[in-house]
Amino acid sequence: MKKEVKIPDIAENVDKATIARILVSKGDKVSKDQPLVEAETDKATTDIPSEYEGTVVEIKISEGEEVGVNQVIMVIETEGEGEKGGEEKKSSSSKASGKDKEESTEAEDTGEESDDEKEDGEKAEEDEDDDDQETREDERKKKKSKSGGGSDIPAAPSVRRLAREKGIDLSAIEGSGPGGRITKEDVEQAKEGTGGKKEKSKTGGTQLPDFSKWGSVSHESMSNIRKATARNLGEAWNTVPHVTQFDEADLTHMEEFRNRMQPKVEKAGGKLTVTAILLKIAAFALQRYPKFNASIDMENQEVIYKHFFNVGIAVDTPMGLLVPVVREVDKKSLTELSIELTELAKKARDKKLTNEDMQGGNFTISNLGGIGGTAFTPIVYAPQVAILGVSRAKYKQEYMDDEFQKRLMIPLSLSYDHRLIDGADGARFLRWICDVIEDPYAILQ
Ligand code: CAO
């Protein structure tokens, strides 16, 4: 009996994923729960397991393809399944049939390119970012709900093709057809600059020049992680009034402590790094200065204080920046934190983080010191209100006890949301962290 494998509900608010890797081939025997494909969402890579035991008879997707929830990706031939399986198939295929129907209505127009076009529609929807975005988005949602919840911008495939040929972004065009449908004339007019928003590029900035006029260029689609990073950081930059406070701490004693403790932590399976110690210090600082652990809710004109201490760590991976969250940092020992940090960084680099791993952070630490740099201004990971940037520690001549002494100094920067945090608060918070790095007894004050 043939069974269809579909993309399940991957996570809350995630309805698309890119097939990063196909893990089986046609003809392979697979067992129940065996991973079939690796799907990359905005935030993580996740395995899609087989619901059935059987033989793969059809693979309906290819690597790099964007897929939606409930989309059929494979067909598996099972053996000896009775009534139950048949019913399951019937109900799930009838669920999917609504979607199939929509797509086939579109495809019927030309009988081709429906997948491409669907992707274009989704891309256009995602890339939209100009002044009229919200209004148009609302209107589009209304239209969508009227037309039964389809995911595309209303335009016939031939119109989409024309727009693609002319390099016009459909999401920037107001449709003049019935129900706001975009017509060929709308696209032609946009081309002439008399309609739509031709002067805007998909990025929401001004139209990019044709770089190939000056030399050879190549194009690469953005990965989902890159898209999410661009969207989130762009949003944070646009909504959070940032201030960055700089300070410097004498790390000499802490380094002595780190070297002394290192063998013990290594024995337990971790690595006692500067980041692990800062994680613990940050949790103390957040308890002492609750505003830095809060979020600002402008809609309800409220400040939301969180009484748990979860801290995100920026991790540099080949796929881009990921920020897994260490939970309840206040309740964990330095050894536990060191082990967890090592594991999380590995998980991030092995593309094994789940959405859950990256949610619920109240504050973030970004340590670029392993790479270098004297200072940087990190961007607040909204709706958090502050982020600690760490740059490279180095030996300096410091004037202490009436003489210059060789001390290991670490530069720190704290970016914060000035809507909630005043400059003096920022300076105090960062100075407190520096005091504790220099003399941990400061925690007892
Ligand atoms: N100053 C000097 N040396 C530092 C340092 C600092 N601030 N931070 C780390 N180092 C050294 C470590 O001591 C280690 O040296 P040894 O190998 O000799 O012990 C080396 O750099 C590598 O550190 P690490 O990576 O093992 O450990 P870590 O805990 O310090 O860092 C992590 C972990 C995940 C934060 C890091 O690997 C990473 O990904 N950093 C990049 C974060 C990033 O991309 N931020 C930008 C985001 S945008 O705001």
C-alpha cells in the first residue's frame, strides 16, 4: 500500500522549510521514525522522520527546494497494512486536496511552472519591506481569507511569468483586477513606472544598480537562516534605539582562576571558557538589575519583568549566526554551564539545534574575542533589551598602586534599548560586571 510522507507542523509560526539534504534514495527500505530528509527552517535544521516502515518508491522533492507544511515529499510502499492505513491516507489526502485544488487551478492557466510560481509568491511576500508594507500585507491577508487561504499573491501564471521576465516584484504592485488580482496591464504599467513601486527593490531599499556593468557578478539565494537574520536584525535596528556603552575589565585574576579550574572542568567533560564565566556573571547582573532582563511592550505600554534567567549565546557557524539559549543560568554551576555551552556550540555547528533551543532568552552574550577586535557594537536581540559584546583580551600597562603593571584587559561593550534603559543604568550595569570580573567578592556587596 502506498503512503504519502508529508512535511509535518515543524514548529510554531514555521510554515516553510528548505530541503537541506535527502537522506534516503528511491528503493531504500526505511523503518518507522527513520529520518528521511533534513529540512532547514528559519532557525534550525530538523530531521523529518518516516511515519511508516516500507520502501521508498518516489521522492517528490529535491535538495534546496522550498517546501510547505503538509506538502508531500515522498511515497512509501508499505506491506500488510489494513483498513486503518487506508483511512489515514484518505483523511490526510482529503486534507491536502484543498491545497492541491488551489494549486491546480493556478496551474491550469498555463499548465506549467506552478511550483516556481508558488515559490515566487512566497518569496515576494517575505521580501516585502517598504512603507506601505503593513497596509498591503493586511489587504493581502483579507484577499487571501476571501479566496480560501491560498498562499500566493493573486495573479495568473502568465502574469507572474511576465513580471519575472521584466524583473518586477509582484508584491509591490496593487492589483486592479477583480478581488485585487494583478493583471498584465498592472505589470506593464509597473514596468513603465506608472504603477506599483518599481523604484523599490525587493530589499525595500532603492533599486540596485546592474552591477554586471562594472564586472562579473554571481547570484546566490539566501538561506533561511540568512533570511531570518536579515529580517530580525533589520527589525531590531529599525525599532530599538540603540546605545552602546564601552568598558574594560582586568581579567588577570579571572584567567588565573580559569587555568586553575580548567583540569577539573575538563575532567567533567566541559571547557571552562571566558564565555562560560561571563554567562554566570551575567545571570548575577540580571538579578541585580532586573530591567536588563525585561522586555518592553509598547502596545500595552508595559514593562514585562521576567523572573527566570535564560541567556543566549551568539555562535558563529558556517551557516551563519545562531543564538542558542542556556536556561536557568542562575541555578547552574560553572562546570554545568561549561559543559552545556560546549554542547550547544557543537549542536549549532552540526545544524542540530531545534527551535526550542533558540527560544526564551532574556539577554545575549556575543564573544568575538576568540577572533579578534578591540570593540564592537552588537545589535540588541529584540524583544530582549540588552546584549553584551566581548572583544579580545590583551596585555596592557595599567597604572595600579602607583606603578604601571602588566594586566590582561578585556574590552566589553553593552548595547541596550534606550527606550527602557537610561545611559546611567547602562554604565552601572556594565561597570558592575567589570567589578565582578576583577573581584568576584563584589557580588556580595
Ligand atoms: N579574548 C581573548 N581570547 C578569547 C576570548 C576573548 N574575549 N574569547 C575566547 N578567547 C579564546 C579562548 O580562550 C580560546 O583560546 P584557547 O583555545 O587557547 O583556549 C579561543 O579563543 C577559542 O574560544 P572558544 O571558541 O573555545 O570558546 P568561547 O567560549 O570563548 O567561545 C563561542 C564560544 C560559541 C562564543 C564562540 O566559539 C563563537 O562562536 N564566537 C562568535 C560569536 C559571534 O559570532 N558573535 C557575533 C554575533 S553578532 O553580535
